Amino acid sequence: MKLAVSTMTTNRHFVKALRRQQHWLEELKVRVSDVSPKDCPHEALLLCFVDKPVESFRVVPGNPDVFEVECGIDSSSNYLADDDVLLIQMLEAKLKQMIQECSSLGDDRKTLLDIVEAWTTDAIMQC
């Protein structure tokens, strides 16, 4: 399964923070690519960060090949390098929420959740 993380935000601090974690996001994509859900019609999961409140979370309908979710970011944060652990933890929470929301993942949901959890641990240990 493919995984993508994108932004549609004017918050340059958030974009820079994601760039700092690009290596870890690429690592997560590799780990997720090993999972091939049997009954899932989606080829990819897309997590898109937008200029909405941090609690905002919306499944975007329309493309049967991609399970897309828009989620908000904390506009009050400067996303400094010292806070990268918090960014990783926020990514983990949003990714897990997206995986839980995708009902067609079936038995592979737990596998994907475990991958995200292991990835989070590895990324935080290196921050």
C-alpha cells in the first residue's frame, strides 16, 4: 500500500518541520509499502494537512483509489526543531486516526497500526 503525506497550508513553520522529518516519512512509506490489504479498494492512503483547527479531521470522498483525509494543524506552534518529537507524535496520532477510519482495511488495520507505532518509536529515539 502506498502512503503519502502532503500539505495545503500557509504555515511555513509546519512545512519546514515536515521537511526536517522527510527521512522518517520516507522510512514509513517503505514500511507501509510491504502491506497489501486483500479486500481494500484503495491503492493509497493520503494524509493532507490543511489550515484548519488541530482537531479538524475529514475524510475526502471522491477518489476510490485513494483514501484521503484532511486534518488540521496547531496554528499556534512554531514547530521548532526542539519540538520534533511532538511533531512525530502528532503524525502518529493523525495516521492512526486515518487507519482506524478506513473501514476497508479489514485485518490489515492492526498491521498498519503496529507499523506506525514501531515507526514512531524509532523516529523518537533518533530525535
